[in-house]
Amino acid sequence: MPAMSQSSPALWTQLPPGSSSQSPCDRYKHACCSNDGYVYILGGRDSKCLRDFWRYSVVCNEWTDLSCTSEAAPEELEGHSMVAHKGFLYVFGGMLDSPYTKCRCVLWVFDIAKKTWVHCEGKMSSLKALMPTNRKGHSAVVLGSAMLVYGGFIDMKGSSQDFWTLDFDSLTWALISGSQQGSVGPGPRHSHSAMAYQDCMYLYGGWKGLQEQRDFWKWNSTNHQWSSLRTKSGPSRLVGHSAVAYKDSMLLFGGGESQNSPNNCLWRYSFTTQTWEQVATLPGSDPPYKMYHCCIGLGPGYGSNTSSTLKPRLPDDKQRPFKNKCFPEPLTFLGSEGAIELETFSLNKSKDSLTGKDAQWTGNCLTFQNKAFRKQWSCREDEQLDEEDEAIVKHLPDLLLVLGGKPNPSHNPISIWQMTLTNS
């Protein structure tokens, strides 16, 4: 029997179509990540595999069509991953190697400030380093200055249990553990979920060969060891679900026990008590049935998931006065907490804790040197949000966005659902 929910119930609402004249079509097996109040969405599938790239402004409820046609941009992708780290988006996988594959590159990089795709294949091949092959349905999370990639479906081989790490500074790959059978860990896996919390990566369910799973694993980056987390209750066997970190817990949503049976269950796993609970929904607030969707957490409760770039900030001794200002339109899509008052405040965090070792301050401007690309990223080059919009982003209520997924009506605008935990 599932544990009775003790947390606050969830309020689900579907966001209205964006205010811009264009928006991406509905899709599944796409990739999403968030950065400074924006949500980026790449590729996926509707009736065919897609090659498009979009940016969604949560504050303005607007979509922007970004370029995905340059020589350095990815081709049509599905079942790929995308993460944000210090001013860049890293896209991995989404294709299967075959004689008809035009591009053998498995990694693409997007410079957020310059809004351009960066050539990285030559940098990696020149190092003659070991690197993973094309795959779909893997997971990718950010821990420190590295991306961890687990599993995936590889052509002619099926589910993989390869566990790779990509160092962002040098763009070098390393194999943490390979495909040897009998080793401790989740084993061959694809269409699972994974997320990072503190120094660990957590992995749930997915396909293991032809069998759906409901096992739960933790990988500790300190001792490089897997451990199985066995609980008496929790979600069922799931594929095509998603997981995000929220405060001291993990939220897991959607997926299904088979390829064509999406559910709408929201589960919360407490890292403190090491127990699962199914989150109740408010009456009349029905979550969507989704699988192969994307979940994005925004707001302070989602911690580092809200932004992974180096946002320019004023020194501690300077305050930014913000006046209450009416929005051009009421932000009804933010729910009952959408009416946010902005007040004068000071930033108390030290610059070192915000920026890391590779950041430097020039006056009131933060610059960052990415070692892999040897390009200077500066707030003077970026089209920053104006001060009021930037403050709104910092003061967003905790929101979980569910973007796309099956079932999806072809050619309709992408569906976006918002979930807030009331009084949480």
C-alpha cells in the first residue's frame, strides 16, 4: 500500500498558450533545461523526429525560436539529454549510429550569451580520448563541474550500463564503470530517471532489457559506489518518467508501467526520512497523464536547478531599489502566488560562493573563462533581463513545469502544466 501523503497537496493548472505568435508544437522524447528564468527545449518527436530549438520566458509567457541550422548545431534528435552549466548548454545523444547517420558527434554545446552553437567535435577528437557512442533514453545530471551520463539504448546492443563523466572545463570524457556484467549497480538501463542531490545521483526505474523496473539507486560521488535504496512503498514500475530535486526531497512524476499507459502520479521521496509518499492533489486539480515528458523546477525550493549560469550580481554593499510595478498583463499563469511584491533588498551571499574559482569581477560585471572553449563570457555581451524582470525571476514561487509528453496531439502548441505545493 502506498504511504499516505503528509505533505501539502498539489495544485495543478494548465498554462494558456504563449503570448507570442509562434510556439513549438507538442512533442515527446524531447530535452529541456532551465537557466535564469528561461526554459530551453530541443528536438523530440511528434509525427516525426524534430530539429528545432526554443526558449520559453516564464515571466513573460513567451516563446523565442532559436537557431538550430548551423554547422555546429545538432541534427534531428529524440531521447537525448540537455543540461546547463556556467553559461553553456550541453546536449548529448539522441541518435543511433548507422551507415545513414550524417553526424557522428554525440555532444553539442550552445553558448547562451552569444546564442550560438559552438564547435566542440574537433576539440574532443584532437584529444584522441575515449568517448561514449550515440544512444537514446540515457540520463544526464550535473554534479560539480561534470556531467554524469548513465545507460541509454545503443543500436545493435540494446540497453547499456555504461557510466560516463564529462569534465566541463576540459571537455574530456572518462568511463566510471563499463558494460561488464555482474557489477554492483542498476545494470543495463534506458528510459529511466536520474537527478542530483548534494554529492549523489539518484536513479529510478526504466527499461532493463525488455522489462520495466521499479528499483531505486544512489551513486555517491565521494566513494564512487552504488547502493540500492529499498523501501516498502513507492512508485510502481515506470518508464518515461521524470525526477527533480525539491528542497530535501525528490519529486517523481508521470511515466507508465508500459509503453502506452501513462499515469499522472506525483511522488515525493524524502532524503531525510528515506521514505516515499504519494502527493495528493487539491479537489478539481487533476494532473495530466504523461510519459516521455520533461519536468523543470523553478524557484528557491528547487535550488541549483533554477539556474546554473553565472548571473551578474552587485557587491554586497550596494542595494538595488525596486519599486512595485504593475505588469503589462496579470501573471495569472503563476497561480495564486503570481502577485509578487518587489522590495528593496541586499544580497548577502559572498561573491566566491556564487561564482566559483573561474569567475572574476570587473567593476560590477562578472566575467567567466571557460577553459574548454577559451572564450570570455561577460555580462556586457549578454542581453540581460532588465532589473525588474531579473528580480521577478529571483522571486518566482516554487513551480514545477511539465512540458509536452505522450499523449500529444500533433501540431498543437506544446502543453505546459504547472504544479505548486500549497503551504510547502
